[in-house]
Amino acid sequence: MDITVAVDCMGGDHGPQVTVPAVVDYLHRNPGTDIVLVGLPDVIESELRALKATPNPRLRIQPASEVVGMDESPALALRGKKNSSMRVALDLVKSGAAQACVSAGNTGALIATSRFVLKTLPGIDRPALAVVLPTIRGHTYVLDLGANVDCSAEHLLQFGVMGATLVATVENKERPSIGLLNIGEEEIKGNEVVKQAAELLRDSGLNFYGNIEGNDIYKGTTDVVVCDGFVGNVALKTSEGVAQMLSTFLREEFKRNILTKFAGLVALPVIKAFKRRVDHRRYNGASLLGLRGIVIKSHGSADRHAFRFAIARAVDEVRGGMLRRMSEGVAQLPDHLKNPSANPGPLTAASPV
């Protein structure tokens, strides 16, 4: 089937200089996808000319007169910029003119605007950000990564349903395993919310593995890792910091003297293979799950190559029928667990990507 994706061209650290070339690259490789470029028409057309590309039935421009800044308040962006490229792209999804939205823009603004425009699916109280991370065994999906700092046990259960649905959709794995991130594997470990969430997950009918620890994330112990947004965001940022540190140490050691430089030259094929294997750009694109539409948040600093992967993730979710699958998964939960209303608290974003 033909799939239409709305791309917020103005979002991210680099804006149209990255988003427009990434779209053109993607369309060259994927003839069954149509893309709507949303943003300032003059700027988008200039980028297309530089690429020797022109608007056509598969690549059209949707004007938007405003841009949401990367450091702008989510509340101000939601209330004061109703014609922003982000908002217009989401409106296209709401109207059915597009089946998915991809944006590298302000994380908090995207979460707030997506929730306002698209609303949550029946039975889902809060959307959650899920990201795929490389592991020893392949990769795993972790959520929430910062959309919800304070969560109830019922919210964590819903995250489990959403994560399992995402894996079933894009990996064709019908019974993905789910782990609950905790400070120990034992059932007595963790705070009361985590203990209650473990009980709910155990009785949910999902393939619940049990509690897992931080080192299990990169071991690939489970297909899905569930946690609240505070813990998830800290874990993600810590992982990024460790990766940067190891990369810096490796470069320093190879440059230490003439012998280490020669050793580095000999080891170059292995280093390149390792770099490809852990290239974060291949995992770009966090899924904002639980909405009545598919929304993918690209990393703000994504380059042309990385943003193309975010588009591909959106298309995979549409093609796999994720919204239908997620509605069916939530419908199987007991009614009292589908939409907890006791003081849900503010929706916040910790800038996870």
C-alpha cells in the first residue's frame, strides 16, 4: 500500500539542510512512499533545487509559517504557534492526509502538541517514548525515555503493552519478552510502584520475564525494557556518556606514539566494522507510542543518514498496522487498568533524544 509521511522539515539542529536531503534519499530507495515536506516553502524549495529535485506527486510541499525553537517552552509552542511546521505536520496525520509524522524538533513541544492534536488511544492514559538500542544479541526497545517522569504501576503496565506491540509490529515477533527495570531481579527489590507494576505485568497475559537490572539492557535479556521516564532518561544519557568516553580513550591510545599509530592502522578494518555495528544513526527515531497516530521523534542533531532511518521507522510502523494492534492489545486488559485517572500529574519531557 502507498504510505504518506509528513516531515517537519524545520525541526532539529540543522533543519532543512538535513531533513530535505534525507527525504530525497529515502524516496530514491523506496518507491512506495509519498512524503509531504512541511515548513517554510522558500527554504524547502531552495534545498530541493540544490539537490536537483522538484516537487511531484510523491514529494509535495505543505506551507507552514512558523518554526518551534529547540529551546522553546512546550506550552508556548502549543498555544502560540498553531501554524508551526510541527503542528501542521501533526494536523496532516489527524486529518488522514498522512499516516505518520517525523520530526527532529523540540521534544517537549512535540510530545505536548502530539497529545493535544492526536489524543491518546482508548485505554491509554499517557504517551511514552520508546527507542531501540543495540545489544549483544541484536537490539532491544526501551520505554519510557523521558515523556513521563512520574508514573503509576498502571502506567508501567500500559508501557509494557505498547512496547510489546511495537516489537510485534516491526520485528514480527508475536510474543516479545518484557523486562521491568529495577535495582535487582528479586521480587522484593524496588520501590512500591515498581513492585506493583511487576504484579500487574505478571497477571497481564504478556510475556513478562520479570525484573531486570541495568546491565541486562545491553545483554539483550529481553525484547522490551519498561521503566518510568526519569529512570529511562538517566540510563540513556549515561549510556551515551560511556560510549563517548570509550571512543575518546580509544583514539587517545592509538595516537600515543608511532607504534600505537601503526597498530591502529593495522586494526583499521576491525575498528570500522565495530563502528558500523554500534553506529547510533542506525537506531535513530524514537516512537511516541499510545497516540491515535504514528509520531517519530528523530534526534535533534541527526545527520542526513540518521534522519532517513527515522523516516523508515515511521513507514515500518504504518505498514505493520501498529495502531490497530495497539488498540487490540489494550482492549485485552481489565477495564480498571486501561485508563487510570487518579492524579496523573503533569506531562513532562526530559529531552531524551
